[in-house]
Amino acid sequence: MLTLILAESSLETIPPKTNKNDTTKTPNKKGKKTQQILDISLHSQIIKKLPNREKRGRPDIIHFSLLAALGTPLNKQGHLQTFVHTIQDKVITINPQTRLPKNYNRFIGLMQQLYKLGKVPPKGTPLLTIEKMNLETLIKKIKPTQTIIFTEKGTPTKPKTIMNECAQQENPTIIIGGFPHGEFSTNTLKLADKKISIYPEPLDAWIVISRALYCYEEIILNKK
């Protein structure tokens, strides 16, 4: 089983201490207001005042990345577990059977519900759950036999080479950044056994995911 972690992900609600005049609220059917998911296209003035602002306000990255991961034969055949670790140290656990909406606005609505209720759907077996947890605790919970971080500053390595190495492991974990700009924090980098780069320039998270999972999939599924 391969574990994929989208780390330091740009998926969060609007911080509660921001100036209320800087943002908009979305009314529900009863006219009450609920917090929105932080999005740079809507909340640029808020983001300018936040630490690590280059990493904030891009939930679309998580949307694209999860669609890329969950739609693979690797996931559909039960060989992938996916987590989202957010920049606010929350972890979203995703049931491999989850089928996320392809429409971005519906995805945002789902994430807003998840933040509000802690799980979706609220009744029955949850497909998504969220809890307060840092990345180190998540790694300890997974107990990987090897942890690899994909970063442009890592050792240049072909995707097929590193994923072939993962395929030899019983419980490998790969970490890919869920943010638009910047680098992983020092604390995150310390958690990796290896830091590798599959291209000399920055790549979108969903591109890295697609290449890595395809290579792993070719090895694992061809064994059967």
C-alpha cells in the first residue's frame, strides 16, 4: 500500500482574527453567515497579512491533486491511501472510495461542510474526516517503511527509479507539497528519508502526483 500525503496544503478556512471588512461571508438558506474557505481570488487582502502568504489561499491545488490521485487505477484497486495535511496542521483522511465533485464550487462547499462538521457525510460511514494533527504525528501513525519528499531542491531522480524503489517497500509514503510557491518547512523536510526532484523546475502538484502514481502503478499492477 502506497501512502500519498499532500503536505502543508493551501486548504483552510478564513482565520477568525482577520478584519471582517476584508472578506465576504456566504449566507445559507436561513440567512446565517458561514466562513468561507480561504481563496486568493476572493480574499487577497486577508492573505497579504498572513504569515507564509505565498502558500495560502489555493484550495484549487488540492482539488486538482485529489482528482488526479483518486481517479487512478492504483486507487481504484485498493493500493493507495491519501491524506491532506494543511498549513494549519489539520489532517484530512480520505476514504479511497471517495468520489469528489469535479466542479470546483461544489468541492469548496464540501470542504466547508467538512470543516464545520468534522466529517462528511455527517451520518453513516464517513468518506472524509478532519482532525487537528501535525505532519510528524501523522507519519508516526502511518509507520512508513520509507518516506520520500518530492522537492525541486532534492536529488535529481527519474520518477520510475524512485517509484520502483517504493514498490520494494512494504509501506512506502510519498510527500508532495499542496501549496503554490515556496519550500517545505524545515520540520517537514526532517521527516523524509530521501528528498528527490523529478524535474529541475517547479511542477504543479497534480503533475508530480500523476507521474509518480503512474510509475508505481505500472510496477504494482503488472505483478498481478
